[in-house]
Amino acid sequence: MKKILLLALSVQLSSSYAQNADQIQSNWTKKGVITFLANQSSFNNWIAGGVDNISGTLGLNYDFNYLKEHWTWDNKLIANFGITKIKGQEVQKSSDLLEFNSILGKKAKNLWHYSFFLNFKTQFADDLDKDTKGPTKFLSPAYIQFGPGLFWKKSENLKINIAPATSRFIIVDKSLTLPNEEYFGVREGKSSRYELGASISAYYKLNLMKNVNMENILNLFSNYLIEARNIDLDYSMNLIMTVNKYISANFSIQTIYDDNAFRGLQTRQVFGIGVNYDF
């Protein structure tokens, strides 16, 4: 009799555990894509001129979001690395990014949530071009931002987070700082810089037409401690023109303004044919 009761209890516990596991799993939404983007130019007796070149970029875009009752937790991982080889020159980086964004929200009213966010951003590799001014390494620089705020979320494709009390750390390898200069805002001989300010992050994805999607990512930051009116900007637009399940034409443009890194507007454009794998 005892054995029967123990067996029944074991079956019940196993069933309850399986149901809870299924329930937890059902609260998660996961979606990712790996893309290899390539373009190439070749010239032979081309009177107008030109230099042979080839480039490739490998990228990952992965979302894993949680939703249960009054709680929402949105996470996005972005990673890409690209190289360019121009005939007669050394291999150079064309793209290098590792970024993780996480926003935890508790419902306040309507589409608004009380939130706490975390952002981490760096790059994978050292500069490949030895002549590049202001070399970079993995985790040098690295940006870490976090703070409380308000999160407005209409859908997975339209959301904004406002954080008026954001802490930001800029971390570098102090061996790279240049004499009498600042390296991404970090003074010579130092390894980090602390900033306190306000940040706004926004995400908007829309369908322009059949098989053509546009993804927009905007990040703004103002440092209260030094020149609050001088706002750092990082905007990315990704245009994806789908041919079929595995092939697409991709166009990306990124604009950055951060006078700690460079006193001017930085822009980057990439266009090519992509091979995609969704998971």
C-alpha cells in the first residue's frame, strides 16, 4: 500500500513539475537570426578605374522576451563582425559590435511600466589596421549603462524606455590612453570613467511593403555632470528586403555622435546580399 501511495505521489509531483515547466516556457518568446552578408567588386581593364575588393559580415540578432501578468522582461543580443580586403592594402574591420540590452518592467498604467534597464556594449577584436588612430581592444572601450525609469510598450515592434537617473561606466585598457589626451573620455593612466545622466532608448520595426522590413534602434544619453546639453546619439537603421527564406538584400546605416570618442558625426553604411538562418 505504501509503495502504491509513494508511486502515486511521485506521478503527481512529476505531472505538476511538467505543467509548471510548460507554463514557464510558454511565458517566453524567443526569436533569432544569423546573417552572413557579402559583397565584392572586381575590375579588369576598366577605364573608369576601380580597385578589387571583397568584404563579409557575420551577424547575430536574438530576442528573448518574458511576459507574465504585470511583468515584462525584454532582452536583445546584437553581435556582428565584418572585414574588408582592398587590393594592395591590409585587411580592415568594417564592423565590430557586441551589445546586450535588457529591460525589466512592472505594469503601471495602460501601456506604461515601471522599469529598470541594463545596456552593455563593446567590440570583439583589436584593430586590424595598424595605422588606425586610437586603437581598440575587446572590452576597451566597454560601455555599461543601468538605471530605473519608465517603459512604454505597445508591441514587440514598438517600445520606448526613459531613464532619468542613468549610471554609465566607460571602461578602457589604461595602457592605450594617449599622453595628454583622453581616451573615449577616460583620462590618461585611468581605466574607467563614471557618468550620471538621462537616457532614452527606442525600438521601432515596420513593414514598408511586402517582404521589406525596416528596423530602427535609437539611443540617447545626456551626462548631467559635464555638458548636459551635449547629447550622445547612436542610431541604426536596418532595411531587410527578403527574397526567400534564406536569401535577402540588406542595407544598414549607423550614425553616432559621441565627442568623447570623436568630435564629429560618425557614419557607417553596409549593403550586400545576405544568407539568413532563423531559429
